[in-house]
Amino acid sequence: MMTLQALTKEMFMIQISEPAQAHFKKLLEKQEDGTNIRVFVVNPGTPSAECGVSYCPPNAVEPNDVRLNFDGFDAVVDEDSAPFLEEAEIDFVTDQMGSQLTLKAPNAKMRKVSDDAPLAERVDYMIQSEINPQLASHGGQVVLIEITEDGKAVLQFGGGCNGCAMVDVTLKEGIEKQMLNQFPELTGVMDATEHQAGEHSYY
């Protein structure tokens, strides 16, 4: 039977580019022997999730931590952060403005769902990871209310989208097209304000 540590390690992997690995090795040479890096998420699974990297001295490793081996050091991840760091990428970029470490974690705000998860979960994941980040620049957001028996996704617009004259265009031209393309099971998308109250099944 696989341990939680081994299972978690199989389930996700953080990509660290060669320039970033070289940068970490150089920094770690100045730390005490046995020091690695820790990659973590503060408030994982929430809209305020933030990713970070810090030093991880030997005495700071917890029994349930996952250790990912890289060239000359390990990346240590705590049990709570692990599911939200799937597909995370760390890079070290140099341009005219200088050098900086970049960390992308597309699943930090909401853990990735499997391809065979219920339709409502997969649609909700798409909204949180793809659609809401696009609407955030306009101060808006969308919430999935339900999926009706006839396969329509009922959405509630909030923030800057609430009462916006462009909601219909955004919904029909953008979100609906994006959702139907990704989920052939859906028959359409509708705004909760046009939705008639009644008994509907959740998928």
C-alpha cells in the first residue's frame, strides 16, 4: 500500500526550470548543510491563495511533508499545500528589468478535479480557474448555481458584472461558447436572473 507521502508525490509535480534550480543551489550554498527549499500555499483553495518559496532547514521538515528531488536540493511541500501545487511552475527570468523568480500555480485557488468528476464539479473548476480570472480585471465574478435537468448551466453574476449592460454579451458570446466547447454535455448557459424557480436536479 502506498503511503500518503508517496501517493501525493505521484499525484502532482512542481516544475522547476534549470535557471531556477541553479539559482536555488547558489542561494542554498550560503545556508547551513541540509537546508532545502519549501514551496507552500497560504490560504489554499480560497480566492486569497498566495504561493511562496522559503528556506527549509533540516529541523523544519515535518513527517507528512513531501520531498521532491531536484539537482542538488529538495523541494519540500506540506501536506495541505500539495494538492494545490499540481502543475505549478517555478522559473528564474532575466530581462532588461533584472532577474526575478516567478512562481505560477494555476490550481492554488481551487484544487484540480479529475476528468471523471461530476459535471458540476468540472464546470465549477473551469469557472474558478479560467473564467473568473478573466472577469477579475473588470471587478466581476461568476458562480455556478446549478446544472438543470436539460443540461443548462445556471450562473450568478456578481461584482462588477452585476447589473452590467454587457452581461448578456459576455455570457452568450464569451462564457457560453467557452463552456460548450469544453463540455459537450451542456446544452446552454443562462443567467440566474432569467432562470424560472422550480425543482431541478443537481448533477
